[in-house]
Amino acid sequence: MFIEAQSPFGDCGGNITDAENGIIKSPNFPDKYTSSGREFGSKVCHWFIYAKPGHKVLLHFTDFEVEGNPGDRGCPAAALRVWPWRDMARTPIELCGDTLDQYKEIISDTNVLRLSFYLADKAVGAKGFKAIYTEIKSGPSCTGANDFLCRSTGHCISRNLVCNHVSNCGVGDKMDDNSDEQDCVKETEVNEFMLVALVMGVLSLATIAVIIYCRRYRRKKYMRREHPMLPPHAHFHTCESIGERFANSTSMDSV
């Protein structure tokens, strides 16, 4: 009898390397990670996030709703455990409930962060969690050409993450620090600018074409004067019609 080999990452999860940022979600998010019908059953997911040397991992929760109450009955049915410590043998941070308090943002001690989501058979289900992980510079300086200093948190992130439609700066004193997503030209604004520029360009080309056309006409008109045998109506042209209308409108305004 052969026993199926178990993945080191459990039923989900994975090894995350060479990524300046990303998103981790509970199974089936934003729907329930399980249900009273036990459609999914027990699960365990392990994520290992590796930042570049000289960097740390910032974990920022945008959604969190896991059944349980850590201050009362604990997290017997479902729990998210986080190891931000240098010593991975140290007791992890265990999270459940619907409020995170001081754990809405977690920063690793080193360039490695581990997360594990445990789901028991008796879980009745909840929305789960969604977290953004971001690679932040661990040094005191944030003056490199590719560095961006978050205004509220003071985190130093890669400039590649600025205006990428994800808040990578974490949590400030009272609210999320969205400074990396501010002062960004939105896609709709870019489309509007392009449309205006296109219209202006077409109008400019049309004006230039009319000017060139009228100049050529005047040149032909001058040549016709040199040859009076042409019929009188041959001297009338659209350019003259435009000029007459403009003159008539000017004279009416003066009255």
C-alpha cells in the first residue's frame, strides 16, 4: 500500500521568493473557508516568505474574520499562526476573531516570515483573511534611487511598488498609509488626456490642410487673372465663400 506524499505546504500555501510584494488569502476567500455542510473539511496551509538579504517582510491585513475569540475561548476551530521571530521555535502569534488590534501589521525580525492557517473539521466557516506582504528595507537609510519612503509608517519600499494599485506601506498611526498610491494618475485620467490630445491633433491637421488648400487656390486664382478667357464663375471658390461669410458676420456684429 502506497501512502500519498504530503506537501510541506499542506493543502495550500507555498514557498514565496523573489517577490517584492504579493497577496495571501485564506482558502475560498472572500467566501467562507468552510461551511456547516463540511464541504471542505479540515485543512492546513503553510506559507514561507523570503525577502532579499538586508530586507524584512511586512505583513499587512486588509480583511480578517476567523471564528474564535483569543481572549475568551481561544481559537479551537480555526487559527492563523505567524512566526515573525528570528527563532522559529518560539511560540507563534495566534490570530482569530474579527479584530486584530496591534497585529493588523506584523514585521519579521529577519528576511523570513512563516504563516500557517489551521482549519478543524468542527469549523462552521467565516470570511477568512486577506493580507498584503511587502519587502521593506531594514537599514536606516531610504535614499537610494529605487527607494520610496512611506510618509506615515516610515517604511522603505521599492519604488517599483508605487502606483501599482496595492497599498504597500502598511498601517499608520490611525489608518492605513496609502502614500504609495497617492499622486498617481488614474487610468481614466490618462484616457481622457489621450482623447483630448487626439482631438486637438486632428483639428490642427485639418486647419493646416485648409490653409494649404486655400493658398493653392489663391495661386490658381492669380494664374486665372493672367488668362481672362476663363468664365467668371470659375473664379468662385469655397475659400472665397468662407471669407464672404466671415465678412458678413463681422459687418452684422458692427451694426
